[in-house]
Amino acid sequence: MSLITTTSKIDRLAQLTAKTETASGASLWSEALRRLRQSKMAIIGAVIITAFVLLAIIGPWIAPYGPAEQTWRGEVFSNRGEFVGARAENWFGLDHLGRDMFSRMLVGARQTLLVGVVSMLIGLLIGAAVGIVSGAAATLGGKTGQRLDDAIMRVTDILLALPSLLLAVSIAAVLGQSLTTVMIAVGVVQIPVFARLLRGSMLAQGGSDYVLAARSLGIRKRRIVLTQILPNSLSPVIVQATLSLATAIIEAAALSYLGLGNPDPAVPEWGVMLSSAQRFFDNEPMMSMYPAVGIVITALGFTLLGEAMREALDPKLRG
């Protein structure tokens, strides 16, 4: 995807809130929630996300066996291609070390959710801080603010021009192999997206009547930004945060698959499980399929809900 396409999509999302607010007197989020309740895509996404979060929370308590227990090690001979598939006591079969795959999937859901949420929060918090500075400078900062905004946006554009996975791999390779490294690497990739999005949303709000009225009353610029422009600019950022969770889960799994994730094999994480199982795919493909399907379905849930929220905010689709 080219830089122009990426930035145009971000800028388009940033403009939705301002246009929707001026289209009618209805509250933006009350109207959006009404549309979400009527959207099959949003309902499916919410169901998937709810199920995933519940499994991540209660998974370690309902797992029938410990994720590191090699209880059935004597029944698996990976060097001869002999594995144990699904059966009564092991619903998803055993991995190459005789560990229960169902238990590892349940416990691994928490690690996958943790990586996705922390990575998204890193990108959101730092990106939002950069976006607030840039948006405030561009909106109310005069010529000096314009120069500061231009400098910040050029750096942001450079980061957006780099392939996200390549940038994440480079950061992870420098920081070393660990789960924390994966979260930092994926989070840094999200920073320019949130920064440009919030800055664009603040620019869209900067020309609103309430901002002009506040300035005419002599209210300080800092107060206008923090109490007027910023709160009304957060809607598209919330949408992007939902979409970024899907991206974070996929990219974190990719880094773990490449061997940059948690080096402790006793701590299950879906990306690590997929990486460990890939060399046995010819003999036991289901050992790879379980974590792969889990990653895909989870990312699909966040994507469906995020896209539904994006459509709910689009004034062109309002009835």
C-alpha cells in the first residue's frame, strides 16, 4: 500500500466526526450506536471479541491441564512423525512434546490479548501525544506552529512510508528476543497512524463554529485545545484503536513466528505455538491450524467491529 493511499484513508477517517456532527443535531455516538445495533457485521465482531476476551480471562482456570505439563511425552515421537490427534482426554490432541494443545490454546489466548492490548496502548498514548502537539500547533499556533506541525508530519510520513512489519522486525531485532520487545516493536509501528489521525481530526474540528466562538470570547488557546477541540476529535481515534488491535495481534504473531517473541517455550502464545508447529506440518497439520485459526478469527472480530464503527461514523451512509 502506497504512502498516499495510507495517509488518505487516515485523513478520511479523521474528517468523519466533524462532518457527522454538522449534518444533524443528533449526538454522534448515539447515532453511531443505533447504526451499530443494526449492523450484522458489528454484532458478529462483538460476539467474537467477547468470546476471545472471556477465554483470555478465564482460560488458565478452566484449562484441564497445565500448559507446560508433558504428561503424554511417551506417546509422541516427533522424530518418527508419530503424533496424537484429538481424543476424549485431549480435545485438540498433543503437541510435539506431549503437551495438551487445548490447554495451551486457552492459556495462550491471554498472552495474545495482552500483547495486542499493550501494543495498541503504546501506539495510542504516544501517537495521541504527538498528534495533540501537531494538531494544536497547526490549528492555533500561527506560523511557528505551522513549522512545528510540518516537521512532525514529515517524520510521521517517513514512518508511514516504511512497511509496518519490516519496521517492527527491525526494532525487535535491535531490542532482543522477548515478549516485551514484541509489544514495543508493534506499538511503535502504530504511533504514526494515531498521530496523523488525531492531528487530522483536530484540524477538521479547528474550523468549527464553537472554536471560533471560543476564540472571539478571548479564551486561552490551550484551554480551547484541551476542553473543546480534543474531546470532539477522539471518535475516529477510538475506531482506529479497535482496528489496530487486529493489526497488533497479527504483527505480534508474525514476530513470534519469526523467532523474536517470548523465548520461554513453557509460556504458550499463539504466534510461538504456530512457529513451533510449522516444522511438523506434514505429519500433524492440525497442530499448526489451531493457533492459526485462533489468530485469524480474533483479528477478524476486531476488524469487523472496527469497520462497522467506521461506517457508523460516515455521514454518507446515514439514513
